[in-house]
Amino acid sequence: MQNSITYKDAGVDIDAGEALVQKILPFARRTMRPEVIAGIGGFGAMFDIGSKYKHPILVSGTDGVGTKLKLAFELNRHDTIGIDLVAMSVNDILVQGAEPLFFLDYFACGSLNIETASNVIKGIAIGCEQSGCSLIGGETAEMPGMYASGEYDLAGFAVGVVEKTKVIDGSKIAVGDIILGLGSSGFHSNGYSLVRKIIHSSALELENKYNDKLSWADALLAPTTLYVRPVLEIMKHISVHGMSHITGGGITGNLPRIFPAHLAARIKLSALPKTRLFGWIQENAHLNDKQMLETFNCGIGYCLIIKADDEIKVREIMDKYGIEVYNLGAVISHASDMVEYI
């Protein structure tokens, strides 16, 4: 009788998958909100919204980390990429005023490395914990032949809730409102195909010092800033007329997504932060200001549109969280461009 060919022989290690689940459970448990009925381990996770809301509106978002993963592979650093994954989705649903409730992840690889996968998922749990949402489920897929050795793919899905009367949809934005930019930690999770090209063409040594505290590797892999807690706090104190998560497409592509058709943004270029990181990419990629603003966040990861009188309160709250605030400009009547730079 011929020897059997097992699933493990084909490259799928079920025992390793179970070992990973046991290793990440403590991290996931730390994210649990009281509304979670059934978390990781079942076929489906259950969450009880309860009676807190009169008319709850669910807001969902899904995203990945893009080719920033390639840099993580190259540097063999996987501890913060999960924070990026959470931030990309929860920052998106926050734009409409939603409080993130729970998060699910998808981790796919050719051959499961328990240490690498647990570091990634630990980062996801940290991102969830910092955002106040529960990591209640996910999928770990081991697919031999689909991915290069040592590589994996990552995706995430977030669900949040907002009271119907408190949905932020841009309808309250008016001429004279100001636009405040919240500082980013760096490139966040966008533009890395170009970033990686410039790293290689400029022969940048990633372990060289970026500043007194960080190497270039640290700066380039800095996780996406999570804006959830400070922005939710701001919403308790003032009326926020509009918000925008500055991701792929930069300020130019993302700010107009929340504006009524008859309004536009007037942005002061001089108000944008000047950082070594964005100066480096602009110089080495030979990009003009227009190209930079269409590609990168340029130091601004999130925008708030509010009444001018509320700026002091925003600064006060953001200061508690260590997030820089920049007065970028104001809302104007729409003439030609949805974003006008001066």
C-alpha cells in the first residue's frame, strides 16, 4: 500500500495554524469590548450594539497596507505593520463620525511562520486597543505556491457605529470654515511603490540615522497615526462639519471627497509641515509641489473642517495626544479647482 500524502506534505501545516491561534489569543482578548458576545474561535463573531443608540448607523471600511509590506519583508520587521492595517480602516470610518466597534483581519502566506504571523497580529491587536475596537475574528490562510518565501498579504475590515443625527457627511460645511490638518507620522501606508524605488535608486542605507532617535528604517516603517480617540473626544465638545483621511491621492485627491459641489478648499502651502522625510522624497524623485500633493500626505494625515472659533479647543485636545495641528486654510466658494493652493 502506498504511503499517504498529507496536507502537511502539500505545504499546509494545520498544527501551526492552531499554534498561532493560541499565541495570539491573549492579544485579542485585551481588545474585547463588553458588547462582544462571541470572539475569536467560532465560525462567526457576534457583537451586541445594545440600546445606547436611538437610530444606529453602521459604517464599514476595508483596506490593506499596500507595498509597505515589501519594506517590512526586506527589513524583517513585522511588529508595527498590523497597526497600519487597523489605522487605514478605522481612520476611514471615523470620517463619517463612526466609533469603531470591531475589526477582522485576513493574513495569507505561502508557508506559515508562527513568529512572523504572531508579530503581525500582535500589531493588529495593539492598533485595535488604541482605537477602542475589538479584534473579534479573522482568517489565516496558508497557500503554498501563492507567495514568495517569507512574504504574506494582509487585509482588514472595520465596522463602526454613529447615531443617525450625528453622521458627518459634509452638509454642514460652509464658506469661512477653517481647515485644520493633523500631523502624520510619515508616509503612513501610501506611496510606497515610489518610496521603495527611490530607496533603491538613491542607495539609501536604511540603518543610517534619520535623526537623534530614529534610523531611516524606523522613519519609513513608522505606523500610520490612529486619530480615533482624539477625534471622538473632539466631537463631544464641538460641531465638526467635515473630516477627511489623507491617504492615496494626498490632500488633492481626498479633501474634495467631503465637499458639497458648490464649495472648495483654499490651502496655504506655507502652512504644511516641512519634514526631512517628505523633503527627501521630493528631492530624490524630482517631484514638484503639485505632484507631491497628489501622491503623499505631505505631513498631514487627517483634516477637520470646523468653525474658526473652535480651533483652540481642537488644539487643546490634540496636544494631550501629542498630535500637531496645522491651520491649512479655509473653505471658499467653488470656482475652478476643488482644492486651490496659495
